[in-house]
Amino acid sequence: MNAILKILPVALLLSVQVFASDSTRVKKRTVKEENGGITLPKGFKAVVVADNLGTVRHIVAQSNGDIYAKLDRVKNGKGILRLRDTNKDGVADEIIGWGDYSGTGITIKNGYLYASSNTDVYRYKLDEKGNVIDTGKAENIITALINRRTHNTKSIVLDNDGNIYVNIGAPSNACQLTDRTIGSPSSDPCPLLDSTGGIWQFKADQLKQSYHNGIKYATGIRNVVGLDWNQTTNQLYAMQHGRDMLNTLFPDMYNEDQSAELPAEEFLRISKGDNYGWPYCYYDQFQSKKILAPEYGGDGKKQGRCEGVNTPIYAFPGHWAPNALLFYTGNQFPEKYKNGAFIAFHGSWNRAPRPQTGYFVVFLPMKNGMPDGQYEIFADGFAGEKIDPKNARFRPCGLAQGPDGSLYISDDKKGRIWKVTYGNK
Amino acid sequence: MKKVFVAAVTGIGLVVLMAAQTKPTQTKPGQTKPVPNNAGNKQTGISKKSLADGKKVYDTYCLACHQADGGGVPRLNPPLQKTEYVLGDKKRLITIVLNGMTEEVEIDGELYENNMSAHNFLSDQQVADVLTYVRNSFTNKASAVTPAEVKAVRSKLK
């Protein structure tokens, strides 16, 4: 610890120098660590675009190659960063910031940059060159969404018809009267579903919208951080964070091993009106069906009222925390990646006391909007030697596709962003 | 162009500076923290049985969130390593365990997003044991919590 304390001021001086004048110094520093400290499949490599940016959540790439990043914690009064690589070596040599609100969501569509706080969504007009015309002029398109700390981040994506989709996570694990507390009953029906626990649809170009003019597009979704619009099927897809604490709350029904794996993190292909069953149901990837939650009379096997609810198109092991979803539409990567899904997992905490895992980015091949095979780990090594939330070096959180088909990955622990390329790119 | 660079310099500089400032407060030995004055001399208050029983309670009810090493989960569940709450006022500490915690408060300079479960179903002895264990694990060193202290706090909460 003391060593780190001594090094930090030096690191501060270094980084100031780096960005002040000498961009070759940036390069020298980053190549020291192969692929910026992560591992990739054969033929791929990575460079560090920028480092120590803060809590970088979602990122998006602009058609001119600029990267925009949203910070979960405002730093120096700035919650949005723009990273520009003027000499095209992959490393950002110009970084500016603005927007004094914390948040997760950021995206670009039809000449606007959209960014979210934990209650609101704003947009900024871009000029033809892709610059934000006036960073001081945020149009507040959505406001006053629920933020009760738990699951408060608002992820955003647009369709091709002028609508924006916003995840509103339920501020609860399983709708118990006292959250996460042994013996506390769950409400039935769960009142949280009125204003949370789903994905809402709004108009992309109207000011000050809120619940009264938004549409509850899909419900029964506990919390989503990663979502994307699939251009093949013209449909919304999202990754649900499944519930926690089956063993802690119901030790007689679930042992520690079962609780570490259950329930699945669900990959959802969403149609308007879908209901995925939270808090009444969860998806068991071993039984391949929705199971009645123990709070609502379930015993780990019974389906009950969960028989008809919508199911995921793919199930990942529990607690990995999928924080970003991106359908790859670029031409740089080999053919098998085309239209497949990259998913950035933040890494588990609720597998304890079993070893933590999930600090990586996976690839799931897709065909016609459906999974076509099994997932594989694409980028790994983010956590470093000690794989747990406190000691992990990096935690993947955001994904973006560059105009040349490169894949960008962000980390919200220290704020590193990688650019992943294939072949000689 | 120059302006942009200046902004970048101050932006990055401050980001790093803030990281340098917030980091140590979470993990640095608590020289500046309110360590109870009886921490060192009242060793008799800490029995081996209490620590062993406290660990059992911790593993069953607390570990899932605060993790095996008390390190917590960044920005979600706070650490139990030399925090002002763990080492500070025992009444406040006992209240947290009995009632849980759902308010947004700064814990050694950081905010956490999860809700903490209430544990009023635990006996006075169990609460005393787990807090004695926490106050003497994960690099912490502080006086024991007694069942009588838990009882006194519990009676005022009702």
C-alpha cells in the first residue's frame, strides 16, 4: 500500500506531461504492457486508448473515430469525455470533458449525442464533422425517472424510427418489503413494476418526457445495463442481471454451489409487451425454464405462474453482471464475428464464498438474430491475479464499435479504454 | 487547439489527483480514524469463542455482500476494513446490523448503491459476536461488543 502511495504522485506528474505535449510518450508507456494487460484470441491485438479516466461506464464511437465516454462518478465537474486520436495511432491525444452529471448511458444516432444521468436523458447536437456544437446546451429529453440507488443506472439505445429505449432497473433484489432481508415477505403484485423493472420507450426528439408520456415497452426485467438495437432483426435486445442471494435468503432450498450458479444472466430478444417475470420468476439454465421464485412459493422446481412468461434466447451463468451488449456489424474482424454479440461482463460478487469469475468479454455467434453456437471468452485477464471485485485490476463495462470495425472496451475501475484490432489494422 | 490541450491536462491531472486522494482513505491504516481508547488495553473483552462464533455468523449472513476478506464491492457494498463505522460508535454500529442500511451516506468518502439487509432476527449474543469478530478481523482492532450493549440498543429501536 505504501508503495502505491509513493508512486501515485509520480504517476500524476507523468500523465500530466504525457497529455501536455508529448504524444510519443503516450505510445511508449502503453506498449510496455502487451495488449494493455488483457488477452485476446490469435490474430487480435489491443492498444490502450487512454488510462486512468475514472469510472468509465458506456462508450460510443463516432463516425470520425472520436470516442465518447460516460462516467459513473463526475470527476473535476465532468461526466462526459471525448477522446480524439489526431495522429491515428490508436492512442487518444486530445481529451476534453463536460456535463456535470454522473451516469452510465451514452449513444449516438442521427446527428445527436445522447447521455444519461441516473434520472434523466440529455442530448447534444453534432455538426457535420461530428463535433458537439455546444456542450453547454443539453436538451433534456427525459426527466424524473426513479433513482433509489439500487439498480439506478439508465442505459439507452435508439431504434431506426425516432424512439429511444431506457432501462429503469428495479430498486430491489426480489421485491421484498425490506430488501435482501431474511424472512421479509415480497409484495404480490409487486408495486415496483409500475415505474421500474422494465424498459421504457420515449420519443428521441421531445423535451421533458417522463412516465406519463413514455411507454412501458417490456416489463418483469429486474435490471439491465447492457442493451443494443439489432439491425438484422430491427429489434431491441438486452442482458438482464438476475437476482441475488438464493442461498443467503433460502439456505434450506439452495446450497452455496447452486446459489453461485443460479439464476442465469438472461440474454433477451425483446418485443413490445414482453414480460420476463421478475420478481415472481427466474430462469434456471440447468432446467432450461422459468422457475417460481422462493419468495412467491417456489421450491426450486415448481413453475406455477411462470409457465407462460417470456424466456431468454440464451442463458449465461449467474452473477457475471453483463454490463454491455454490442452486435458486431463491422468488416475488420473475421467472418464468424459478423452480426454476433459481444458481451462485457463486469464480474461477479454474489458467487461468494465460491470463487468469483466473469471479469471478461465474451463473444456469442449469432445468425438471423438468434444464437448460433456457444459463447467463447474473447477478451480476458482484466482482473489480474486476484479475481474479486475489490482486487480486480479492471472491470469491463462498456463496448463500442469504431468506424473501421475496431472494438473498444472500457473499464470502470480505473478508467482504461482498449482498442482491439484484427490482423494488420 | 491549445485550449483543448489545457482542458485535457487539467482534466486528466485532476482525475489522477482525485484517485490519489480517495484511494488511501479507504485502505490506509486508520491513524486519523476514531479508534476507541480502550482498543489496546481491554483485551479481556475479546474471547476466542466470541471470535469463532462471530465468524460463523459473518460467513452465513454478511460474507455474501462484504466478501470473505471484508473488502466489499466497489461502489456497491462498502468494505469493513478500518471504516469509521466499524471502528467508531458502537451504538451506531449495532443499529446498522439490526436495522440494515438503505440511506445514501458517505462511507470514508465513497457512496455505495446496494441496500443492506436488516438482521434483527439475530440474537443479542449473535450480533455481539459478529461485531466483535468484524472489529478484530480484516486488519481491524477494537474493543468487543457485548450482548448487553446490543440489548440496550435493540430496546430503544422498538
